[in-house]
Amino acid sequence: MNVAVIGATGYTGLEVVRLLMQHPELNVTTVTSDSQTGAMLSDVYPHLQGLVQQPLQRADAVELAAEADLAFLALPSGLSTALVPDLLAAGLKVIDLAGDHRLSQTDYAAWYQKTPPTPEVLSQAVYGLPEFYAEQIAAAHLIANPGCYPTATLLSLLPLVQHGLIDADTLIVDAKSGVSGAGKALSPGTHFAEVNENFKAYKVGVHQHIPEIEGVLSQHHGEKVTLSFTTHLVPMTRGIMTTSYAKLTQDLSTEDVLAIYKETYQDRPFVRIRANGQMPATKDVSASNFCDIGLRVDPRTGRVTVIGVIDNLIKGAAGQAIQNANLLCGLPQTTGLLHAPVYF
């Protein structure tokens, strides 16, 4: 299948291109950047010299449809909304890596403070968490690729929620991300001098990924889930760690809960469950599409602590998008993605 990468000069778009270069079935025919039209991608990123030959062009739906069957949209939030209807009308399948198609109109307008997509377009969007929505993804024309924080959080918590093992009212998530999660555009809070030797919380209680996480958890819980969610910026380039806490509704041991996680993810190739007493670190999944999960039940408090780690640019964005594309194409989910993490 021929594919276009729209927004190829951002961090996630760049990772989509890099991963697709190693994919045996998906062929990149078009890369776009409205801000750097006419330049070669290797002019912007010299490490791609001799590897990516296409010049950057503007994202025109009709021209893209003549060159590709599937489009990856790696654009800042708010820009996909205007482009997706034209891409769908031109016959392209679309995977949107931004947040534009993950929420209801009301929630998107409230949390992103941007104009939402139309109900007609939103009704076509399928949430792209492959471990839980593979069948729907395979039949979709528009996939809303999950956010990075939601991916790590949901994979960490959905087995507990599905089995009714926790009191959802006690749910607290402490999340930490590397600086690349903020995107390529500089802001005062992401300058080297601000981030280096520093560790800080941000968007406390107002992060735009909160309604995405709550919405999916509520769907699987059967009633509204409201959680406390705090994000932190860590002085590293890539990686996310989420630490989730909740009160158990049953008298369970760590081994009991681990058995449920292992059963849930036994056929999900990119989720790895740690043995009792082992906890994952962000380096364990760096530059890979894996999500590693460790947990412990504290018999003293009756709470369970679940730790999930992902690479925010891969499983949290580009890699998961390609995992979804594999489902669209009827390929094994691991096609082009089964790379060992880069530990050093």
C-alpha cells in the first residue's frame, strides 16, 4: 500500500517516516510540510540523506489521493479537522495522530479550545488502541490514534477496570514524560535551560488527555470514571512512565492480579508483563513499540500500584499508528515494528 505522511518534519511525522522505511508492505510515496514545501526532508534532517528521496510538498487531498491509499496525519492539534473530510472524500484512509478525532465535539472544544470536527466525520472515527479495538480498526476509514499518556495509562488500567477489580473513585495517575512529548516547536518551558537539572509538574488537573482516558475507562467500566491525573516533565528526550494507584474491590495478591494481566495480554504482542517484584523503566522500551507493565498489590493498604512505560514517539504515536495501519491492511500487527528497544 502506498502511503503519505502529512506533517513529516515534526517529531512524530519523522518517526513515522523512519519506521516505514523498514516496513515491507507500506511504501512512502509522499511527504508533506506546508512550512518547508519544496525542500528535501534530508535538508531538514541530514541523517536521512540518501534514504528519503521525495521533496516535501503541500498537503492537497486530490494530489495525495493520486499518489497514496493511506495518509498518516502528524499535525498539531486543530489542523487535521479541516483536512480530514477532503482526504476521506478523495478515497484515502486516514490515521490521525493528533487529538482532533478522539473526543466528542463538546469535550474537544472544552479541552483543546479549538473548533471540533463535524458529527458526520466524528461518527466515522475509530479509537486506535489495537489491544482492545483491533476488529473495529481493521474495518475503519478514519482512525483516531491515541495520545501518548492515554496509551500508557489505558494499557495499565483496562484489565483492572474490565474485571471490576478496583474502586474507580479512588483512581490516581501520576504521569511523567520526556521533552519530545511537547513537540518540535519551542516554548519557554521546553528550553534546555528550563528542562535540564529540573523536574516539574504541568497542566495539573487540566491536561487535554484527561477526557480521552476517562472516556475509554468509562466505556469499559460501564459508568462514568473520573480520575486524578497529574503530568510531569522529566529532563530526558523520550519516554513516558505512568504510575497508577487504586483501591482493590477484592482481596487479591500480586500474583492474582498479574495472572489477569497475563491472560488479557497473552495475544497482544506489544504489551509485556513483568514478573512479580520487577518494575519497568523507560529505557526498557526506548525507540520500540512495546509497553512494559509491572504492578504490586499492597496488602497493608489494599491498593494496587501499576507502572506502565512506553516510548512516547513510538508506541505513543508513530509505532502505534503503523500498528493500526497493519490492521487496516490485513497484516500481522508486528509487521515492520518488531525491533528490540535501544537501551543505550
